[in-house]
Amino acid sequence: MRLYQLDSYATRFQARVERAWSDPKGHHAVLSQTLFYPESGGQPADTGVLRGPFGEVRVLHAYEEEKAFGDVVHVLSAPVPEGVEVEGEIDWPRRFRHMQRHTAQHLLSQALLRAGGYHTVAVSLDSPVCTVDLEEEAEEEGIQKAEALANFAVYADYPVEAFFVSEEELAQYPLRRPPKVRGKVRLVRIGDFDLAACGGTHLKTSAQAGPIKVLRWERYKGGTRVYFAAGWEALEDYHAKHALLSRLALAFSTHPLELEKPIKRLQEELYALKGENLALGEALVEALLPGPWRRKPSSCRPLFWRSWPRNSSPGAGRPSSWFLRRGASPSSAPGAKRSWRGSRPWGPRGAARRWSRGPCPGSGWRRPWGL
Ligand SMILES: [Zn+2]
């Protein structure tokens, strides 16, 4: 019997070891009844301990022998004998977080459906950052509305109840998504907000799942993958980010919400200095080389421009690099032609054109014609 389906807040239970075996994958036991939730439906398994005449062994994992209706197999840290009475205790803080993730996922999936018509096709609740996969390509506005709606459902403090219905009765219930199992189906109702078939563990009220924060989303398998955090884990995420922003704000002597300005300014200065550094280095090497080995400026200009960061602001750091470059060019000499193609002292016409079009070959240094 799966006791967690009757009371998801119970933490201890008594049971008898019905089957026990060891194999290369570890030590296993099936109990007469259990509170340990087996990994399924995107929710991770419970962990905890079993106590008995053998002492105490840790429950490392639990899984279903057969989907939905099979026995729950407990993976143990040490072997236990068959037939003995045991007391089991689950790791409650871990379970409570799983219940927060899971209940929040119900609320968010319903909110996504109501706000944007987005259908949930898969979920993952393995880590503090959970995911909901949507069938559709979601828009930013729809996701933001859904996040707000999910949190309204949290503050509405809806009761959460679970009950079993037969397959024939299912038609009476407007489910968010059709059940994956047949026969007797377990439904989970969150007030009049959400109704879905689910075998997982849930909170008593929607309020315990909050806050629910969408962290980001991306295109995934033709639909959308939405990342979110809920409950304690959303609070921890907020705490970590707030602490980081506060440290940065202190370093820049500004308000956390004003940090973009000094960081952008720093970026622009960095790009400008990089550009100047590059130009100065090139100019220095060029000045040290004998005449025929010097770079032909126009042919190397594409290389110079390519090294310029695309997102730097126009003009930042450009003047000095620009004049250094032009200063090295004969075209800046008094009376000289502006175009390099007009005065080509290093080779035939075709060669000059080839050099002057694309980026500099190799290191960007021109081999003098004929050498
Ligand atoms: Zn559920």
C-alpha cells in the first residue's frame, strides 16, 4: 500500500519486509506498505531510513517495479532480512520541497493554459530549477501573465485534495490533460483552479507552494521549455541573487537596480582600450620593420575592423586607432591620392586588388611582391 497517497504529510510508518534481495545494482527491499515515494511523473524519489532488529539502514532511492501499480522497491545502503518488522522514516525537508515543486507545477501548468492556451506535455522536478515543456511556442507576454496568475492562485489559498475515480466516471471531470493510466485513476483538485490526474505528493493548500518564479524559457523540440523555482527554492534563488546584486552595487557605489549603467560604461572603456592596444601594438611592430616588410594599411583594414566588438558603441575609442592607422598610410601624406589602388608600388594590378579586398592572409602581414 502506498501510504503517501493517503497522507502526504506523514513521515513515519511501520511495515514488514516482504521481499529482500541483493544484486550488483545494490540491496533492495519491498515493504508491506510504504511512505517512500518512488521516482515517477518527473518527481524524484524520497530518501530516508529503515530501522529494525538489524539496526538502521539508509534508503537511497525508491522506484516502481511496474509503472503506476507495481511494488515500490527501496534501494538500501545495507541488506535487510525478509519477514522482519521495520519502522521507516522519510527525509521530510527533502519531501516537502518536492511537494512544493510538484504543487507549483500544477498551478503553473494551469496558469499557462489559461493565460496563453499553452499545453504542458512534460515536466521535470529533479532539481531546484524545475521545467515545464509546452507544446506551443510561447510568447513572453503569455508567460508573464501565467506567472502572475499562478501566484494569484497561491495567494487564493486553494485547498488541495486527491481522490480516486473509476475510468467510467472520468468523463464527468474536466481534466487539464488526459490521464496516462487506466483503471482506477487518482485525481488532484486545487480549489476550482486546477484538476488533473496525478499520483504524486502534494501540499494541503496552494499557499504553501509560493512564491512561484519563472526564471527563463527557451525554444525546445518545436515548443517551449519554461524554467521555474517554487517555495523555499524560489526564496533561496532570490536570496542568492539579491546578495550578489548587493555586493556588486557596493563595489560600484550605486543602487542594485542602477548597476547596468556602470557595467556598460566599464564594457565600453574595455573595448576602447582593447582597440587602442591592438592599434598601438601593430603600429609599433610596423615601425620596427624594414620598409618592404611593412603592412599595407588598406589591405589590413578589414582585419582591424573585424577585431572591433560588434556591440561596442560607435566611436568609442575609435579616434586614436583611426588616426594611428591613417598616419601609417601614404594616403595621408600631403598631395597623396586618397585611394591605395591609384598608387601601387609593390606589384601588378591584379595582385594589389587581391590583397586589398579580403582580410589579410595568415597573420595579416603582407609578403612583398616577388619575395
Ligand atoms: Zn501532481
